[in-house]
Amino acid sequence: MLVKRSISIAGHRTSLALEPEFWAVLDEVAESRALPLAALVREIDTARAALNPDQPLSSACRVFALKRVQSRSGLSAST
């Protein structure tokens, strides 16, 4: 089941629909870095725009969360 949240990024509102497990990772990262969730998503969006502007923001958030979990467990993206 997808959970939809509205976030302000670069002065405009957008909504993201992600599975709760991905939201949990993003919330945890934002909290550990003492950032509002919107600031973390803005960072992800900025990196996405520079590296792969055709990638949807929701996909970029999922990849970010996956990489975070992989790095904590010692797995690499190629594993």
C-alpha cells in the first residue's frame, strides 16, 4: 500500500507516494541528520536532477532509501 505525503520543495508543493517501509527509512535519515523530511527530499531531488533528470522523484527516494539500508547491512548495489 502506498502512503501519499505532500512536501514543499523549492517553493512548490508536491506529493510523493511511497510504501511505508521507504517512508520509515527516509524519516529515520532525516531525524538522524536533524533535518526536516522536506529538506532531505530536496537534497534527493537536487541529486536526481543533476544525475538523472528523467528519473521520477519517487524512484529517486526509493533508491536513496535502498542504498541507505544496503550500506547499513554491508551490502552493495551489485550484491
